[in-house]
Amino acid sequence: MAPNPRPIPHFIADTSQEGIAAGRFAARLRDAFVEAVDAVADLPVGATVPEEIDWFPERAWGGRVWVPVSARTESEEGTLELFGHVSYALPIGEGDATDFRATADFTDVLAEDNSDWKIDLNDDVIGRWRGENGRAGAVTLVWGRPLVRGAVAATAELDGETVDQEEIVRDRFSLVALDALEAYGDDVFMQVKLWTRRAVELASESLYASEDEAEDPAESEPAG
């Protein structure tokens, strides 16, 4: 077989082994997330991490296990979504998790206020991949929820190639794949897709707004 002219890494992360965190381990993860939320400098007054928060399936990459999270909270500025992830060193054998680290942020842009959304997505860059001749990409953790019925699996695609996939568990999924490829000519960005049990595509979403979405309609009109 001839060499691949564009050797993009596929399926770089371990598939989820534990699913949704629960019990005492979830409480340990929550403690780390609370510390990260408390460190957010511009967090609106009144916003706190609730006792019950939504963990997403864990994924392992780069010697660490990454556990995404989101939670709703009330603040003086209204309802917010807290989101982020907790990671820890990949245990060896039956060893315990160590070296917990967490990131957190918030948004007031909520799925229920956007009826046209089909997927509710969050993402964060967790590393970098380097290829030949300056080619590179951002290793990106993506987590989300389907907002359409019938979705059983989620995939990450780069220019039509599936580079990660996971089943949807309790209406949640996590993906790890390259995004924003560099030195490949045209820009190549990740597309997240939802699929039915019969492999029918239900939804497709980029992590970036398209040029048409970003463009001000008034600016696009020709001068009179």
C-alpha cells in the first residue's frame, strides 16, 4: 500500500472504560472542579457548583484521564452553565488516581434559548500533535448532548474521515480528536456528528461558526 499523503491520526484516545463517574470518586472529581470554579476571576456573584453535576464519559489520552463536566447554577446575572473538565494521571494497574487538575469556565448561552441547536457542545484544547513539514493540529476534548431524538453515537470527522467515535451514554458523549489542522492547504476543522442505530446522520456541527454565520448581513449587502 502506498504511503498516505495526509497521515492524520485516527482514534488517538482510549475509549471510555468507566462511563459516567459516580459515588465517592465523583465526589473527589467534584472537589477539584469546585476549586477551579472558585478560581474563575469574573464569575458572577451567586454562582456556585451544585451538589449534583453532570459528568460525561471519561477518555484517556497523553497519560491522563479526562472527565468533562457541566452544571447549571443561578447567579445575580441569571442562569449560567458551568463547564470544564477534571483530569488525573492514568493509574498503573490497580493504582489509585493521582495528580488531579481541573479547568472551569461559564456561559450564559444556553441550549434552551437556542431552538435551532441540534447538539449542545463544549470543547477544550488539551494538547498538540505535530506532523511532518510543519503540519500540526490541536488535540481537542469535546463533550456534549444530542438535542434531537434517536442519536446513539457521536463521531468526530476531519474532511470526511472519521477520527473518533463513541456511543452516547445517558444522553452524553465525549470525543478526543485533532482540530484546526495546520499546513494542510485549506483549513481543516473537526465536525461532530450524531448517528442513529441504522447509521443515519441526524446532525452535524463544527466547533467554529461558519463565515456565513459570522458575517454581518448588513455588511454583506452591496452599496446602493
